Amino acid sequence: MLNAQQGSTEPALTAPPGGAVVQLVRGEGNFNEPSIAVNAKEPGQVVAAFQSPAGAAYSRNAGKTWSVAQGTSPTDYKVSGDVSVTFDNQGRAFLCYIAFDKLGTENYWAHDATRNGIFVRRSVDGGKTWEKNAAVVIAQKTEPGIPFEDKPDIVADNTNSRFAGNLYVGWTEFTLTKSVILFSRSTDGGVSWSKPSEISTHEGLPRDDTGAVEGFTGAVGADGTLYVAWADGSEIAFATSTDGGQSFSSSRAVLKTAPSYFALANVFRANGFPQIGIDPRSNRLFVSWADYRNGDLDVFCSTSTDGGRQWSEAIRVNLDALHNGADQFFQWLAVDPVDGSANLVFYDRRADPDNRKANFVLARSTDGGRTFANYAWTSKPFDPEGGFIGDYSGIAAYAGRVYGVWGRNARADENAETPNKTETQEKPKKDEPPSSDGSQNKPRRTKRVQIVEVGVADFSTVSGH
């Protein structure tokens, strides 16, 4: 149970049914920005990905135990990360990531960038082993003025539509003058990828900040329609493809938000990028995001029952008191394709009156996004201490079982449950907070490690779940 700390008036949250937390990796480096997916062909198989470098762990017993896979990151690039993972309709796992050698000016990634690109690696055994050669979605050679490819998200068509088996990747391309959303598809199981096409009707500013177009996410309806969304300033942009990703409608703003980027106490960088999901039984669309319209940060959800033409008023997902000064952030959404529930995981500070330490909360709706229940996945809060904990967390859901994944930091001497030990990894400058004098890689007074954890919940045996 999540206990409210002294001075907090927030009631304690109960744990979700079957709730458990398992540690995947622990060590020095940037183990954060994770992703997770369930194999619908064999639901006991779950794969979680994390950075940096691009890594993955797998479970064959529905998240009870995990092993770290080998051979997931490229050996010919210095840095890899911004991971996302999915399973296709044949039960193969796919790990998508960016790779580069160095970045240009801070937050202006295309300025003096070196070679970089987006790659996809495949596993045919549930994530235990990964094919040696990664498929190239896009790659930039080192030369003056090259773009920087950022934050890809991979989506699979696991429906019975005529596009079943298709794989889709969308991402932000930063150039010296603008940012755009690019898109590529694979129709041969991830072996080859189409020439990238621009799908953002409105182009953004060139810096990784409010004004950029960023945070691509996608979901596939039962008929194979692909629905995509991303952040565009203080709006959420939306587009659809009805021909398997060959072409898209003009993107348009469908939801107003506060700015996509914001200052967050004690966290190096924060944003409220959206995620999109769909209940394939009813074709109800869900979009989640975070913003500070209420002063402190809250998580919101809106739904559409007409293919994205009209959207409901924003529903506040976190159930703590309004205007209480507690932040909820870095949410991620998964809609269970079997029971239609909407599930979100997010960092939550409601139990800390100082609004610094965070726990991890699971929110769940079984009434089409009209109301949400909140559950505590952890009971021991952590303090980010100004560190980089990522741009996102991850969640997956199938047949009432829900898996959340997140990154956090801890003291090096913190007791932990049999972690998979990892060696120190080189930190990409993009994900490193500067020290107080502006230099990089300054040691902290207290040695810290970073940890990736998975939360498991099981609603399948709950009446009326």
C-alpha cells in the first residue's frame, strides 16, 4: 500500500490485484525510457526494452521472472536508445531504436550532428535471442547539415485486416530549420522498410522543445485503419491511414493542451507527449497526455467514437485532490485488446507534500475512459535528484494482465531484489543533465545507480474487470 506521508492529506492507494514489482537492470548509466510488449500468440511471453545502449529483457512466465538478452545494441555506433518494442501477428518481437555517435548543440540536435539513424532488430523466440543484422529504417551519413532522427515508435497490425502483419514506425526528424514527423512501413516482417514520407501537415520548430512536432504514437483499428498522434506545441495532432500506411489524411489538431514541455521540480527534463490506443471491439479511440492546466501536472484522457472526428472533454486520470501541488508525469497508455480496458502508468508525487519523491501508479478504466481507478504499484518513493529519468515510461495489457515499466534512480547501496547486474555504459549527452557549473559527467556526492523495473497486475480474475 502507498502510505501518505506526514503532512499529506491524500488517502493511501491500494495495490492492484496480483501486484508485484520486478527489477530488470541496475547499474551506472541511463537505464530509462523503457517500452514493453506482450505476445498475443503466446501471452506468457513479454519483452521489455530500455536504454542506453538499446537493451531488452524477456519473460516466459507472464512477468514473474526475467532475463536480460544479449546482442540487442549496435556495435558500430557509440550510443543507442530511444527504444520501443512490439510483437507482430506471428509472435515475433521487434526492437526499434536510434543510434548515433554524438549530438550537436544541446536541444538543437541537427546542429553539427554526426551519422545517425533508426534501426529495427527482430527476435523469433520471444526476445531471448535477436537477429545479428538490424534492418535500416533510415540512416544519415556524417556530412554537413544532416538531420537527426529522434524518438521512433514501432506499431504492429495484429488484426485480421488485409494489412495484418504490417509494421509501422513514426518519428521526429530534426533539421537545421524545422522538425517534421516521418513515417515508414514494412510489409515483409521487418526485413525491409519503405522510403520515409512526411505525414505532419504542420511542421514544427527545429529545437527539441515546445514548438517542435514530436512524440509520434500509433494504434491500429480492427479494419486495419492506422490512427496516429503526436504533440504540436499546445495541441495534439492526429492523422489516419486507411491503406496500410501508404498514404495519410492531412494531420490536424484535435485536442488543446498546455505546452508539451514544462519545468518539473527536481527532474532534468519533462514533457507531456500523447499516446493513442484503441479498443478493437468498439473502435473507441483513447488519447492520453499530461499538462499543467490545473497548476500542477495532471494526466488526462480523451476518447473518440467516430474515428477521431470528435473528441470528448478531457478526463483527469489521477484522482488526488485538484490543485494540491502534486505532479503526475511521464504517463503511458495501453488499451487491452481483449477486455477493452484503458490502462496507464505514471510517476506520481501525491504522497510527498514536498512534491519531490515519486511512486508509480497504475490507472485503469473499464467504462470507456469515463472514470479511472488508481492503484499503487510501488510503496517506496524515489527522489530523481535532478537526474534524467527519461521522456517516457511504458505499459502493455492483454486479457486483464497489465505490465508497466519505468526507470528510476537510487543510492548505490540501496537493497534490491536480485537485480541483473549491468556494466557501466557511456552516457549520451542528449540524456545527461549538466552539473551546476555546466560541465558534463561530474560525479555526484552520493553515488547513484539507475534501475529499470516492471510492475505486474492481474485483473483477469476480478469480477467485472
